[in-house]
Amino acid sequence: MTHKPLHELTVDEFVDGITGGSRHLLSRAVTLVESNRPDHETKAHAILDRCLAKGRRSIRIGITGAPGAGKSTFIESFGLEIIRHGLRVAVLAIDPSSTRSGGSILGDKARMEQLSVRPEVFIRPTASSGYLGGTSPRTHETILLCEAAGYDVIVVETVGVGQSEIVVNSMVDFILLLMLPGSGDELQGIKRGIMEIADTVAITKADGERTGIAQISKSDFESALRLLPEKHPGWVRKVLLTSALESSGIAEVWQNITEFIGSMSSSGELDRNRREQLRLLLYAIIEDRLKREFFKRPAVASLRESIEQNVLSGTLSPFSGAMALLDAFNTQGSH
């Protein structure tokens, strides 16, 4: 049997491979989704269309928290807990990127040694490329591919940058906020938005001499959550103590999530949220394409640098500069 060269795989072969559980082809499809090459985009969209039609569903979990909260360590223990229940897990780890090189600073796979060798697990570190929102521009499409590949649980680990993190809320079912013991006294400094989108707060590293301070933090966070408006009617947000080191509290977090999914499924809210997420994805893709078309337009490209310089030197306002570029775009587009 002769194999086709790597670059010549058809959409059918990709879809069959992904839905058949090939991690290799799933990885390659994600690479296509992340590419800006027009031929890659066309193929990626054809694959996504076919994958969406399969109608597979997973539990999508966003895990966020300040850098240093131990997200990767927590996710490793959490992932091992989930696969103990006979489920398959995909972890999309969004790395803070060097905006200049666009490359990834951290290698998450290296930080999840036990989890990454398990056959039931797919880990994909993705550079955020300076993209606001704590996720990467193509995260939602990658989630859809992982879902088609039959992963029961998809974990999106976000950068942990505060307010802009709210974007992740538009692509997952549940948001877990990780906090360190002793961070309760910093509550004033925590952006209110990040607390509002959390469905549950887990205090990490609640072990050893930090046990006492973790209990105090738990009370602080419970008080703070009571002051916030309900995110989901009837869902009371909990604060759980966890320790990846001692493997404590991890099973409780998973149980809390399954209770949440059960509650949201029976009320119909899960389906409503998924439909709203597809609507947001539709417009996010349109905005992304429009932005690229705008800067690719020769009339815009030829004026861009001089207008930028005039804005920076103060001889032109940003508003007038923006309108001049939009006029150039529209004028060329109307010919």
C-alpha cells in the first residue's frame, strides 16, 4: 500500500483520521486551522464543516488564574482524575507568547509529564501570539476539532491576564478560577470581571503550613462570591481547597463540574449557551477576516506607514488617521 506524501492528505482522509481517534492527524488539522495560508484555511474550514456535522459533544472547561497559581500542576492531577473515570481528555494550553517572535515562551507539555504520555490524552500547547482574551485566535476551532475526535473533556488553560480573559467564557461550558492561599486579601486587586465569570473557585497548594491560610482564603472568597450577581440561575458557586501534591480536593472539583453540567443540561441552559457561542464564533471569524482583508488592501498598505507617523508625531489625530485608512479601503473596494 502506497502512502500519499504528507501535504497531500484529502479532507476525507483528515476527517476519517480525526473521527477515528488519530492524534497525529488531529495535530496536523490544528496546524492547518492555525495557519494563515489561504490554501490551508480553505482545507481547514472544509474539515471543520465536516467535523461539526458529526455532532459530537464534550464537556468544555476553562481553567484560569494568575501566573504562579499552579495551573499546569493542577491540570495534570485533574486530567489523571478524569481518565480514572474512563474518559478521554484534550488539554489546550495557551502559552504566553513573545509578541516579537510569535513563539511560545513556555513548553506546557514538559510540565505535564505524567499526563502527556497517556494514550487517552491530547495536549496541544498553542502560542497566544499577543492575542487579547487569554486564548489564541483559533482556540474555538481547535475545540471543535477535539470534540469531533471524541475527547469527552476539553480543558482550555488560559494565560491568566485578568479582564481580557473573559473571551474564554465565550467558548467553554464551565470556568474554574485557581487562586493561591493568602490571595483573599488581594480581592480588591482582582479584576471583578474574572470573579464574575468563575463558576467555581479552587484554592491550590492548600497543604502543609498553608492549610490554615487556605481556610481563611476560602472564607474570603465565599464572601466575595456572595456579593456578585448570579451567573447561572440556581447555581451556587463553591470555593474548594485543593492540593495537587497530596491529590486532595481534585475529585471534588470534578464532581462539582459534573453536577454543574447535569444542572445546566436539564434546564436547557447548556444548549442555549452553545448556540450563543456559535453565533459569537461566526462574528469573530468575520471580524478576523475583515481585519486581514483591510490591511492586505494595497491602498491601505501604501498609506499606512505615513498615517501612522503623522499620528505619532501629533500632526494627525488617531480618529482622522483611522477614517483616512477606511476611506482608502472603501474607495479601492468600490472600483
